[in-house]
Amino acid sequence: MALSEREQRLLAEIESALTEDQEFTDSVAKAQRDNKDRTVLRGWTLIAVGALLLVGGFFVKIASFPLISLLGFLVMFGGGLMLIKHSDNPTNTKTAKKKTKAKKAVADDNSNDDPNGLAGSFYKRFER
């Protein structure tokens, strides 16, 4: 659901007020960096433990099935997902601001009431 113009202005005012407070911005950025460091460390630790379980499971079979190896694979998979998921989150505030501005520009381009819809939008981009 799209925001009305009034809501968009209020949101822009809130964002600008938050970014003007440099101490707050720095503390949030530091907390995000610390959280990213911990998450990356946890992800790599899970991958290492999973690899050990995977290899160790070939030597210890429970009922002729390498259950420990399966568990090791799942742990490695979880660690990889954690790293991939966390790599998508922008922690650099400059990068986040650039992405936000790019999204707003795209939203402004698509917000016009073109009777041709999507085809008209593609046509306008082609003409530029």
C-alpha cells in the first residue's frame, strides 16, 4: 500500500531529523557493525563445525546411516544461509542512503498516471 503525500513528507522529516543527530547516527552505525561482525563470525563457525561433523560422520555410522554427516551438512547449510542473509543488509549508511535515493527515484518515475501502464514506462525509458 502506497503512502500518501502527507505521510511521505512526515517520513522524510523524521528521517532528516534522525540523520541530523550525528551522535545517534554514529551509535547506530557502530551497533550495526558490531552485529555484522558477530553474525559473520557465527556463520563461519557454523560452517567449520558442520564440516567437522560431515567428515566425522563418515567414520561413525549409526545403524549404517551417516546421521552425523547429515547433521553436519545441515549445520553448514545454516551457516551459509546466515552469511548470505546477512550480506544483503547494508551496514554502510552512505550505501543505504544511495539505495534509498535510487528507490525513491524509481518510485517517482513509476508514480505517474500513464494510461499505457507498464508499456508506457518502458517506452519512456527507451526514449531517454
